[in-house]
Amino acid sequence: MRKIDLTSFQIATSETARDINRRIVLDLVRTRQPISRADLARCSGLQRSTISLITEQLIEEQWVTEGAMGHAPRGRKPRFLHLNDERARIIGINVRPAVTTIALADLSGRFVAQESIGTAADSKTFVADLSDRVRDFIRLHPQVFYEGIGVSLPGRVDYASQRLVFAPNLGWRDVDLKTPLELTTGLLVEIENAANACALSEMWFGRHTEGLHDFISLTVSEGIGTGIVTNGQLVRGPTGMAGEFGHVLINEEGPLCRCGNRGCWEAYASNTAAVNYYAQATNGTRKNSANRDIPVPTFDDLLRLAAQRDSKAVEALDRMAHYLGVGIAMLVTGFAPSVIIIVGEVTRAWERIGPIIKRVVEERSPMPSMTRIIPADDTAHPRLRGTIALILQKHFAAPTTA
């Protein structure tokens, strides 16, 4: 139960109640379409007259459209309601160290256009490049109304200022993407940490957590991030930077992490850690047909080599899986979530790494756990879809009250 903050609260007015009811009806249409007014009344518990007023308003504002007539054994035939996916579009941006993806989605989270740009090493150069590309992207799709832009970043974001505080794998500190993008496009821009974006994607579009109010999205990429949901709410902390488990130390004498410390979890269990381990294990032994050194592989290369039963690649993946299990055991012990969803390219090798992770978690958890550990569908683009949810929740989520 949430305690009311008597130093900062908002009185619930009749307008607040109408806003909540409106959002409930709109989200019911989004999740259960096609749906009739009578079914909306039954699902929501609202009176039919209230449903009628709300749906007429939503139709007038073009959020909802009327579709085909339904069958009724007697009386008036119901007309089904649908979310108007043609009403607006949302731009989602997923920033990663090598490549940044820009996508256009409808209100149901379906992507209708997508393109990528290289992520410049210098933050100022990148912000300028991104602003120009997004402006051009909008010009290519001039026929639609834009609800806003959601941005996912591999680092910690200050919730109040919406500034990127620190992104070790980008090498950036104190970067403002929101202001330049808003000035360039005239659109609302929402910034979020990548792991939190994945958690939002699961909350709004996922199938693994339906009916659940606690879970963790674990992003495994160049680094490691955790998006933690408890009681149906993202855990952000007072500044929005809670949940930085990738930089929890698991060995004080371990390898140097890009954050500046030694022995962080992501220094053992990230894509970068696996590639580094493979490079060290094969130092001077990987030659091509011309007897020249083969460059250090990417993580995708590592997955391919492991699938071809390259012993060192298999060893690198097994080591990565072991340390993923070490950190996940910490999350299970600390939060006991219903589900931990692993997001990232490593899930393509789930048949190999999944059993290792689960074994290590069982060995290191002090008590039997009911937590399910499952891979996300990498083709569903959870980071990108989370950026769409950032904007959707402005209209569909419950309003913030005391």
C-alpha cells in the first residue's frame, strides 16, 4: 500500500476521476479490441452512460474508431470499437555504442519504418547528427501526426532533468539529448535507461508478465542493466538512477570496468567481457589462409563460432553464462521476482547458456526460488518497443497522483 505524502499531494477532483476513467477505457480498447461498448461497461464496471460519453469523446478526438456490427440474439446490434492506429505515430530511438536505430511505430507498437545511423564517439557530434537525421526522418513521413519521441540509452538517466548522467560504454557524461531533439522537431521527447525501456516494453506489450506485478528485465549487451518492476511500478529511486547492478562489484581484484572500478558484474558477464575473454584465449593462434592474424571478433561472430563448435568460443560463452548466473542469483535473493527476462543477443544461444545460468542460480540461492528465468524474443526489439511505451504511457497509463 502506498502512503500518502502529506507534504506534497494532489486532491482528487471530479476531473481526476474522469481522466482515470478515460484512460481505463482507452487502454481496454487498446488491449481487447475489437470490443463493444457493452463489453467495456462489463470489463470496467462503469455505467453504460459513462462509457457512452467517454467513447464518443475518444471517437471525436480520433483515438478510437467504430468498426463492424456485432451479432446479438435480440435487441440492438453492438458496434465494435478499435484503437485508431492511423491517428498518430511515435518515433523510437535506441542508442548503442556502434549503431543507433530510429523507428516509426503506430499506437499498437507495430513498426512501420526503420533506419540506422552510426553512433559517433563524441556526444556533441552524435546529438547534432541524430537531430538532423530525425528531422529528415519526419520529412519522409509528413502525412501523420506525431505523438512524441522516446529514446533508450545505455546509461543512467536523471529522471527529473532527463539528462544522461553517465554511460560508461559510450564514454559520455552529462549529455542533454532532450533539449536539442525537442528544439529540432517541436515534439515531446522522453529519455530512459535501456533496461528500464525493456521493462516498459514488457509491461505494455509483453506476454511473459501478463497478470504479474513484479519482474526484472535484464539487458545483456556491451554492458549489463536491470529494469526492476515491483508492485507494478518501475523502481527508479529519487533521481531515476536506481538499479545499476551491472556495476556492482563481484570481485574487487577483477578486470577493469569501463566505469573505472574493478570486478563489476558486467566486466564478467557482458558481450564485451565474453569477446575480451575469447581474444585473450586465442591470442596469436587465430590465422587466416594467408597466415595473417584474424581481427578480434564481434559478439555475433562469437555466437557463430560457438555454433560451429569452436572450443574457445564455447568456453567464452560458458564463462559468460556462469557469471550471468552469479549476478542473477543476487537479484533472485534480493528481490525474489516472479520472472527475470533476459534481453540481448546472447539469448540466441539459450539452449546452451540457459541450463548453466539456472544451475548456478540454484547453487547460489540460499532458499528455493520460484523465479522463472526466461529469454526475451530478440526479434521483438524490446529496447525500441520500450521507447514507444515511453510516449504511450502519457495517454494510457494511470495519471500520477499522491
